[in-house]
Amino acid sequence: MSQWVDFRVLKQGLSIEQVLASYRVPLERIGHNQLRGHCPLPTHRSERSQESFSVDTAKNVWACHSASCCMLRQGRVGGNALDLVALLEGCSIRDAALRLQDGWCGWRAGFEVCQYQRASKGSAGSSHPDPLPRLTFSLRLDWHPYLEQRAVHPSTAAWFGVGYYADSGFLRRRLVFPIHDSEGQLVAYAGRSIDGSAPRYLFPPGFRKSQVVFNLHRAVGEAAPCAIVVEGFFDCLRVHQAGYRNVVALMGASLSEVQEKVLLARFQQLVLMLDGDAAGRRASQQLAARLWGKVSLFILEIPSGRQPDQLSSKEIERILDSTRGAPGA
């Protein structure tokens, strides 16, 4: 029996901009809803026709105005996102739809982006946002030597589910971090560049990291009254690796209202272990002023210019040992 395809749902949920990002097609934004650049289609063979590919993100349609490219596509100027995938993969519309619908090669990660966009509408800036949509798929991630370069042990990577993503999709060839909500449900993947390409960190369009505290569900599971608060993913991995499993990360140097609310609801004490650079120390001072009187608080001083993930386990232990017996720690 042939598999049923919901073309309507695919066309509504599949964003051309996300498809192009997944294939790493560089386009220039020339207007609020307009993108333009070189045509990525295999039917485009003209060397003289430059900047012939355009996208209208509001209408979710694309077009290539190169005469030779159109001719090879039976005179069709453009189409929708599903047409684009079929052309890029050299397959039929139905085969493209099946691959997308079945989560082929991580494409589900791109398709599910529409859930974030719908969930975030009407809740922007609210301290009581709608629950983040939970992902119904998982990516296959592998060990990568870059993790060893960052002094992350295989057991630590396995515990957090971190690994390298080699398949197609917007996270392709990045180190990927699974992100969970406070109940431990998978809600997003974030990708870290390992070859120097920008941006360094890539989140799904529409996903707002201010609604989540990284590793919160595991830290809460430790049943500790205190949480160690760091900035980034690698900081969290390295502090955990040093033996402190009650560590969480803000995924940045700022604390949103949502993050503050979930932390204060679950912990009696907070230890701020932000970066030792000017930005990190400034953020520590701002958070201390904001949290003073709301929770028992202790602020750690990281060596100047360094980050927790750049410290050895012994250095982390020595710094955290300074909080023992301290007021509010």
C-alpha cells in the first residue's frame, strides 16, 4: 500500500527560507520579504546570468529568471518550497514530500520550525508564554574530535546527547546540543560551528532561548537546593564533568523573566558562575542587583578573561569550594 502524503500540511509548514538555510544557500535580503542571489538549482548552468534567483518569504515562493534555467524546467519560472526540494534533490514532488514527511536526513528539523513560529505569536515579551512545542523526532549525532579539543569526555557528551550532525538540514556539519524543557521533553536543537563559519551558534528560527534554562530538568533531578548558573553550553558540560550535576546554563549572559521564574521556583540558592570577561562580570553585577532579596545568592569570581569551560576540573572545584559556608551559598 502506498504511503499517504499530506501535501497541504507540508506546503503550509515548509518554509522556503528554511529549505535554503538547510542547503546553506547564501542569499542577500533586499527588502522586508525579498531575498536574492545566485541560483542553487542543478538546472542553472549559465555563467552570465547573475543574481537571477529571488524569494518572496511572505508568499513563500521562489523564482529563477534565467532563460536557460527556465527552459530546462519546461518553462517554469518558479514554484513553492516543495517544488524547490524536489529540484534540489532530483526527485519527484511525491518523493520529496515523503522524505520531508518521514523526517528524511534531519529535514524534520526544518519542517518543525513552523511550530516555534506559531507558538511564539502572541506571547513575545510575556513572562507567561505558551509551552514550547515538543519535537517528535530526533537527530542522529556522532562523536567528533572537536569535543576532545574542548576537553569534553565521551561520557559527558553521551550524558547530554551532544554530537556532530553530518546529514542534510540547517544544522549540517555542526556540533549539536539537544535542548529540553523543564519537564525533560526535547524542544529544540542548537548547532555550534566548528570550522569558524558564522554564526557561531545557530538556533531554529522562531525558537526563543529566553524561554528555556539549559539542563534544568537534570539539575532539578539531583534534588539539590542550589543551582550553579553558567552562560554557555560548554560551560555547563565542563562544570558537570567536574562533578557538579546541579549546573544550568542561560545560553547567554542575560536572565529573562521566564528563566528567573523557573529558577526561583525550583531552587533555594543560586551560584552565579559567569564568564570572567568584562561582559560576564557586568552581567553578574546586574543579576546580583536584580536577584538580591529574592533568593540566597553567591557570586563566583572567574579568573580574568577566562570562562568556566576553559578551567580544569580542579580549578572549577577550587572555585566552587569557596562557596561552602558562605552567606547565601
